[in-house]
Amino acid sequence: MRFVSAAVWAFPCLAMTRPKLMTGRSENQELAACTVSVAHCIVGTARTFLDPAVYNSILEHLVMPAAPRSCSKVFYVLDLSSKADSHKGGSFQYSEAMLWEGPWHRLPPTGYWLDPPLPSVPPGDFADDASDSYLDPWCLYQCVPMFDKSRLCLNLVQEYEAKSLMKRPFDWLVKSRPDLQWLSGGGTGDLERLPATAVYAQFAWEAPMDTVLVVPRHLATAVFVQIRRRCHTLEEAQANGCQHWSCDCWILVFAHKAGISLERLDLRYSINRLDNTGEVRAASNAEEVQAPRIDWWNGLLRHNQ
């Protein structure tokens, strides 16, 4: 870590990477004929994404039921190494070639960013008015990298919309994780049936789960960018009656303050874990090894406290 200014911390990335985008004018014609168009943002740590049971379930039970295949585009922001993951994620190291040989053979990317840098804190686009909350001793830093991946994915979607000369933006943006194994009938279903007036999610403890968010395109900037304006604190969670201080509570509180309706959606999936998860956790605890992201989070927490 290095100190950049009185309000901004910056952190080294694990690898210098750049986003990549695939565009084509013929795709614009296909999307123009769609009654509903969907941008899928699969974001997070790759973990079990290379398991055929996982990526086939994403295609068959999430992507295909949501809209016709020609009306859906898939975007990715992924960490390919467990070096940036919590211990519960297991131990793994993937490459871009492995994605093309496996999941991307069936779910080809329209745009992607692999191993993006960790975000600055507070976010650079909100550095002035967000600094106080991000300096709170109980700012929930744990959620920041995940939220930032969603923001980066939205950037890819916006760039695609501009460069492919789409006549109108996508209708929906579905944010999900790469380690979810979807059950038959457990996805969003045909999104044309849903009113584009609310954000849809599975709920737990009266809060929307951050795992999957189904967002009307016109609300995507608020949900994936503006939510980062202020860090969610323990005091805020308590003041709003959240049963857990979590990313779910952050989403709930932000949506209420922003006037965004949240609706329940019945989603069915399991989080597919690596077989070596327990072994990695035990070894890491014994050796007191911290993943870079945990160091990053704990370093910020120690600094504020």
C-alpha cells in the first residue's frame, strides 16, 4: 500500500490487464429485432467456473430462458487466481486460454476484463464527497471489490452499446457470479414478463442477496455506480434495522434512499465450491497467510481504526 492523498488510498494490482470488447454491426441488427435484450454480467472470482456442470447450467438455466440467445450478450469481469480470493474460495490458477477451451466455447464473451486491479478507496469518481464514509472505522470494505467489478462490467456494456451503434440500450442487465450452478427452472425466466420498474433479487433476512441482481437497464448506473458513493457502515446497518451487516444490507439501504423498488424473485442455484476449499482454509489458518484482498481490507480497517 502507498498513501496517495489525505482521502485516497491506492493499491497495487496483481497483473496489468485491459478490458477487451467484441463488436459487430450485424449484432446491432439482431438486437434491434428483439422484444427484450439482456446483458449478462458474470463477475467475481472464477473458482469453479471451468466446471462444465457450472457453465452449462448458466447457459441452459439462466441465459437461455431470460431472452432468445441472439438477444443476449455475456460480459465478464473475473479474477483468475485464488491469490485475490478469500480462503473459502479454494486454491486455483486459470488462464484466458482455459476459458476459451472451456466455458467460453459455450458462453462466448461479448466483452471481458480479466484480473482487474483492486479499486481505489474511496472510489476515484466520488473521492470528494465519499471520503468521510470510507474513513469510518466500520466501513464495510469487504463489498468494495465486488461492487467495483459490477461497475467495470457496466462500463463494458456501455462501450458495447456505443461502439455497436445499438439503436437503444439493452433492456436488462443481469449480474451473477461465475461459481453458481443453476437448477432447472431456477433462473430469471423470460424477462419480458417483468415490469422494468424495480430491481429483482432473491431475499434473505428481509434483504436482497447480492449474489444475483436483475436490473432494468435504466437503473443500472444507480445500482452499479452510484451505490459506491458512500461506504456502508455498521452504524448505518443498525440504524436501518438490518439483521446482518453485509453487502445485502448495503444494497437494501442504498435502494431505499435512492427510491429504487426492490422485488423478490424466486431463484434456485447452489454455490459450487472447489474440492480443496477445506484444505486451503486449514493450511492458511495454520500458517496465518492472508490473501492480498484480505490484506487490503484489513489494512484499510486498521488504518481507519
